[in-house]
Amino acid sequence: MTYRDTLNCMPDLISVRLDTTTRRALIKLQQMGLSQSDAIRMAIQDAASALREPKKLAAEMAALEANPTDRAEMLLIAKFMEDLSE
């Protein structure tokens, strides 16, 4: 006699806190027809793909560091994270 069992695997669930800029970007993607899940999956996959292309990633990082607004936000986040660890 054979015993069988069906395993129903649920996809991994995560929660994310969105800042205003990210929320606006997500809304734009949804307006283009993507669901929240599809947009987030696409962003994660794009980020992972970028990691496999170090020159492209280095160029994006250089552009971010050259942008005074982005640079100020990076420093603010770094300070916030440092304060959390104290």
C-alpha cells in the first residue's frame, strides 16, 4: 500500500515599510498594470540581476553618490541606523 500526502506550500510572505518616494514609485507601477506583488518581485529580481553586473552597479552607485539629494538621504539613513544600534 502506498501512502501519499499533498504538501501545499505557501509563497514566502514579507512585509515592507515604504517611504514616500518608494510608495509613489509603486503606485506608478500599479497604474501601468502591475500588481504590488509583481512590482516588488520585479524590483528584487532587477536588483539581483544588477549584482551580477558589477560595472553597471558601480555606475549606478557613482550616480547616486554624485546626486546631492541622494547623498544626503544616504547619510541620514546611515545616522538613523547608527542611532538604532546604540
